[in-house]
Amino acid sequence: MGGEYVCTLSPELVQRAKDEINEVPERRAADIEHIRDWLKHQPHINARMDDWTILRFLRGCKFSLERTKEKLDMFYTCKTLCPEWYKNRDPQDKKMRAILELGMILPLTARSTQGPRLVLARPAIRDPATTDMNDVAKAILLLMDLLLEEDEAVAITGVELVLDSGTMTWHHAAQLNPSLIKKAAIIMQDGYPMRPKGLNYINTPAAFDTVFNIFRSFMKEKMKKRVHIHGSDMESLYKQVPREMLPVEYGGTNGTVEEIKNYWLQRLDARRDWLLEDEKYCVDESKRPGKPKTSAELFGIEGSFRKLDVD
């Protein structure tokens, strides 16, 4: 969606946006303009300036102008200080394509009119001996970026994750170290204009507990309350998410995993230019007013590119 924003929300969702995230349609354009003007005056941020991108952040911050500014700065800072997840994101790159073809993260195509957008994650479907966690994170964020760009309703309804860890082994668990998990938690919770409504874990094996406890330690309180661990009890999952919204393989009627995966591969190819162009939107820490930020400070760990301090 380039240029001027055109609302595609149903009347019910427009009302929900008013009630839940303080959106005032008559003030929308002025709020977008306020943020755009602020961005223009930030010497260190090169941001997307279109209405739709700015509006997503306003909605993710319930139209608090100050929180929106903080989140935009944080989003572009995270992108820049985590090049291993945000650089070279060509969906047609051979290594990238192999990971995308696994269908590890699949926003489900049909949706209930009012409920959150369901996203199926199957992080353990990969072979830990031949795939790198940084490439996996890159593929996941690529798809989440595309989902937020293409589905306007997500900003209002939020997302609900169904995480199938059925094939998880100790080898998978060992690669999910605390520093990687912390980085993912900071980027998703502080950098993205997301409304996570629930986290449903299914088919949880023994190796799962170790990883989950680390994840939990980095979760915000509000998020901890939205976690549901169903084990292998699918009836328990169906109480939390509408069964018919799930793929056939999970007892639903919403297409097969293969069909959903192919839909997203087509969308990634269709939006390849947008995804490649996205790399140029970032921060330049040398121009940040005050003290520059570092990956060590942001993620509590050294980033993959350590800059030498030169006095």
C-alpha cells in the first residue's frame, strides 16, 4: 500500500479500533502527519514514510504518539543492529528458499471475522544439522513483515500463535540459546507493532520445557498470562482457537499445510521488490542525537559485528 491510506476494515473492526486502540478516523490523517513530521526531523532514522506503515505503528501503540515514536525508533534500531536477521532477505535466494519451503511459519489463510489471525509455527520441522538459527529467524521475520504489510485487520485483531513442537529434539533445543531467545523477545515485544493475543503450544516433548522456561523468563507479564500449553490434547486447543480455522492436518477445514505454504511462497515472490527495498530503511547510529546504541546494550549480548571504538 503506497501513498495515501485507504481503509479496508469492516465497520465492526472500525468500531473495535475506536473501542480498543483509541483510533479516531477523523483524526487519523493528522496523527499520521504528526509522526511523519517527527520522523523527518530524526537525523538517524531512515524510515518508510507512507501512511500505511506509520498507521500500523500508531495502531500497535494504541495511538499514543510518544509510544509510537519510541517503537518506530526501536524497530529501525533492531533491524540495523541485527543484520544477521535483516540483511540479504531475498525470498528467491537458494538457502533462504530452502527454509521457506519447509513451511515453518504459516499465517493461516482464512480467518474468523472478529478473532485474531492464526499463525501456525512448526519450528522443529527443520534439520538442526543443516539449517542455521539465524537463517531460520530471518525467514520467520520475513513472513511476519509481509503479514503485517498485507493484512490490515491484524493490527486490530492481533495474532494468535499455534506452536507445534512435536518434532523437537535436544539438538533443536540446544540451538535456542538464551542470547538468541532474548534477542527475539526484544525485537518482537519492543520493536514490532504487534498485538499478540495468545500462544498455544501443542505436541510438547521433553526437550520443550528447557526452551520454554528460557522464553518465559523474557516474556512480559501480560504475555505470560496468554500462554496455553496443550500437550497432545487437541480438544484443549480447540477450546482456545476455532477448530475450523486450522489446517486439515490439525483437525480443521482451512486447507492443507502444503496449500497454505504455497500461498505464502507466491506472496513472497509477488512482494520480492518490497522486501529487498526494505533493507535500506534503518538507523545510522553515528547520527543519533546523544549516545549511539549498540547491539550489546540493546540485546545484552555482543552482536555479530563488533565495531571498534576509535577515540
